[in-house]
Amino acid sequence: MANILTKGERIKNISSSSTLKAIFISSAHAMHDTYSGFIAPLLPFLIERLSLLKTEAGFFILVYQGVSILQPVIGHIGDRTNLRKYALIAPAVTAIFISLLGTAPSFSVALLYCFIAGISSATMHATLPALVSGLSGENIGKGMSIWMVGGELGTMIGPILITAVVAIFSMQATPWLMLGGIIFSLGISFMLKDLPNYNSPAKQQSKIPIKDLLKILLPMAAIVTSRSILRTSSQLYLPVFLIENGASVWSAGISLSLVQGVGIIGTLLGGSLNDRLGYRITMIISLAVSAMAMLVFSTSQGYLQLAFLGILSIASLMVLPVGMAIMQRSFPENRSLANGSYLAMFFAINALAGVATGYMYDQIGGQQTFLWSGWIAFLGIPFIFLLPKENKFRNTNKRGSYDHSAVPDK
């Protein structure tokens, strides 16, 4: 018997299915970033075991995230070919090499592990957000928030997991953690094997919009730079700072996970406010509140310090889904390229900031580094007004969306 559905009912059913698929894809982000979340908690052990300066420790993030400069190339290829199957094995590859990081026999080998994991990370981050965006229709901000929540869940779980394994067992037990990523990649690849690649005939002929990309990427680079030291100091060097000030390994690891967990609110809030209020207001709120929160955090103690660290995490994470939504909405025929370009810039700046923050930490100490990072974050606000006018992002061009109305009757 034919199942007769109205067009509206078909769209509703497809919308629910698409949201579920977007959540499944975002779960790959969660699993992958669980292993990314190992790096910061491992730094105190690596610094001690390999006799590293904090500046040298910053090179782990520089190498891991610096490989993201390849994302525009990967994204451009992904707009024209099906890289989904490679992106879905990224959690396994990253799991293997980040799990080996804690037992690396030397500084150079540890950097090699970060480099290979970085290539895996770049492939996933350049490709899968375009799939989520295509499944999100006009609610791109919401779609990017779903994607980012996956990542934040991973970075929240990661520090707790690695800290528990090191505390209960030892550093020698960390390689066993790679099994989770390997099993997950095999499972998610099977579950999503029938998901169509996100491209269209129009994309095959579309040119790379270099000038339009630069109009957005250059101001965004200044905005990201202004908050990069704030973000890396409150994330990468937080365990180091807390342990140096008398906290236990457990306390440092759990504090980082709590901060990451609270940050999920920021990823949801950023995408929602972007869809409702626009990118300018959302970005101004993000930079101003995170900067003020960092200033209070660096000059306070106890529960007040912890509370403002949470506010800092919420506010600072609002920027990333907003930037991704801008890129996805502005370049519907080159979503992977646009997304890859944005994330390449984002990760490259944060990677360099990891080294710069480590140098500042070595020279002036943790508290002063945190304090100055708050003041620097304010410098990004004027650059928000150099981005193209907001109405250019809010168009009705649906060439980059799945046509949910073209669903045959069953």
C-alpha cells in the first residue's frame, strides 16, 4: 500500500532524519576531539619526563594544529570528490598517535605523532562540517552548533579519561586507549556508508572565490588572533598553572574537563544567537565578555576564580560556530573549501599562539600571561566591523542545501 504523505510531512520527516544524521556525524567529532583533549593534561608529564621548556611544549600544539594549513586544499578536493570515508577514519588515526604521545621516547618522536594526528584532524575538520551544514538547511548556525557540541563533549571527556588512566595505572597504559577510536571509526563508517557525498554538478564547475574569501578571512584572522592567547592560556596551560599552584593531577585534569564541559553552552549559544541576532552582536558579546572574565580570573582566587573561568569558556567558544556559519552561508558552492580555509586560519593562529603563550609563561609567569591575554582580546572588537555587511550573509540561495522537497512518494 502506498504511503501518501503531504509535501510538508515529507519535509518534516526528512528534517528529523537529517538532524539525526547530523548528530551521528558530530559524534565523530566528539570521539576525535576526546583524543585531542589528551594533549593538555599530558603536558606536565611530558615537560618533566623529556625536560622541556614550556615554549618547547607549545610546539606539540603548533605541529598538531599547524598542519591545518592544508585544510583549504583538502576542502577544495572534498567539494569535488567524496572524502567522507577518509574523514570518518580520522578518529581512529588520531586515537592511535595521540594515545602513543605519553610514551614517546623523545621530543622529536612526540612531534611526529602530533604531525600524523594533525593530518588526520585536518581531513576531518575540512570535510565533515560541510555535510552537517548541508543537512541543516537554512539553520546553519544551529547545524554548526551541533557540530561544535560534539567537539566540546570530546574535549570535556578527554582530560578526565587520560587523567584517570594515568592516575590509576600509569603513562605506560595510555596506548590502550586507542582501541576506542579504532572501534568507533569502523562502526560509524558502516552506519553512514549510504550517506551521499555533499556536492553538486554546479560545484564541479565553480571557481575558487579568492577575493570573496579574503574579504572575510582577513578580518576574521585579526579577531581570532586577538582571542588566541586568551584561549590557549586558559585551555592548554591551565593544568600546568594549577599544578604549579599546588593542585593535584586529579584536580587539574577535572578542572580542565569542567571548563570544557561548561563551554558547550557557548557553542550552543553562539550558533543560536548568530541565527537570531546576527554575527556582529554575537561576536562583540563573545570577545568583550571573555576578555572581562579573563581579567577577573587572573586577579581572583578560589570559587570566584573558577566561576569566571567558566564564564570565560562559555564566551570564548561562541566565536567558532559563528565564524563557521558565516563561511558556510557565504559560499554555498564551496562549503568545504570555505570551511577548510577558515579552520586552517583558526588552527594555525592557535598553534602559533600556543608557542607564544608558552614563551610569555616562561618570561612573566602564568598569572601575568593570563592577565595580558584578557587585555589583548579587546583588540579584536574593531575588526568585527570590517567584515562584509550582514545582509550579504542572509540570502535565500539554497544551491548548497539538500532539496528536501524532491522526495518521491512511497
